[in-house]
Amino acid sequence: MTRLLAALLAGAVSLTAQASEDQVKTAIQTLVPNAKIDSIAESVIPGLYEVVLDSQIVYVSQDGKYLVQGSVFDIGKRADLTEQTRAGIRRGALQSIPKDQRIVFAPAGMPKHTLTVFTDIDCGYCRRMHSQVADYNRLGIAVEYVFFPRSGPGTESWQKAVSVYCADDRRVAMTDAKAGQPVPEKTCANPIQEHFDLGSKVGVNGTPAVFTEDGTQVGGYSAPDQLIQRLDQLAAQKNAG
């Protein structure tokens, strides 16, 4: 649980009776004065508002008395509506990463699926995934890497990410680094901190963290044949919906 959500839940008993979006906003700000409210909207449940707070989602009753943390699930459609909102938040965040900041391994022609992958040079499953990148490409999957050195700033893994990004040929440097080969240490203006902060914002807590173009998180490492099945299934569900 984030500190923001913990603060909201700790102070929930102090919410006073309120009956509009503006009043819900006031109630949230009463609990956490510096909370960044991204949006407030009526949820599918009458009398309950969905509130997005710095990419976190909570629900507040219309009268301002109650705050709920959790997911709203549509039983008939078998759909997690809260996760759909999260996916939309992630989609916007991921789209903010320019193409020229990504290290792209894509199939020839138009990809069937394009993934954003938060990666760590020294992560074992990240290395395993990259060792099969040609297989993902063969199946029509484009892999677009951004950086998430789990050990944080000032560490060896962080510097490796910087060196790969600053290399003359980032694709070659990425492949060498993922194979455990030394990459010449380089420094330049780089987006590693921005990638790391954005990854934390969208909920990355391990690597590789794999996201589709619509913001759906499809977990971590999956073998190429398993991943294409999962991606095709998600696409079919989206088209059916």
C-alpha cells in the first residue's frame, strides 16, 4: 500500500457528509492536503465516485462518509473495471516516453503487437527475455525497452543502463550487456531517472514489466509462444468488447 493510500484510509473516519464531485474533492483534500487528484467521476455503482489520486484509484461515497480501496468487478462481463481504469492511466503515461528514448527490437513490416518493457540490465529474467527477442519478433511482437534499474540511482546497474543508452549503437550495447559482456562506460544526457520514476508511478515493482499499447500489464517474462497466445487473447477480448 502506498503512503498516500495509507493516509487516506487512516483518515477516512473524519470524512464529513458531502454530496457532489467538488465536495468529494474537498473531503479527499481534508484527509491529505497535498494529494494530487487526477480525476473524479461517478462509478458504475450508484452513489460511489471513482477518484484517481496520483495514478492510484479509490472510491468515495457520494455523501463523503466512506472511502473504499479495491476493485469494482462486473460479474456479467467478467471484467475488472478498476483495472480498465488503471490501464487507461498507464497508457497515457507510457505514451509520454518518446520513441527516440526507447531501444526497439521489432519485426520487419507492421508488428502484430507492440510492447513497452521496463528492463534491468542485470535482471535474470530480463536477460532470458532478451535472449529470445528474435523469437518474439518472428511472431510479430515488437519489444520496446525502457529502463528500470531496480537497485536505484548510483548503483552499478544504473550506470550500465546509462552506458547502454549513451552507446553509439544502443541495440548492440543492450544485447552485449544482457549477455553479460562489458559495455564501455559512457555518460550523456539520459532519461533513466524519468523512466524509473514513471515505472514506479505505473506500478512497476519487478522486471521485466511488460505492457501492451493500451496499458494492460501482462506480467513479467513469458516464453514467446505463451506470450503471443496471451496477446492474441487480449486483442480478441478487446475486439469483442
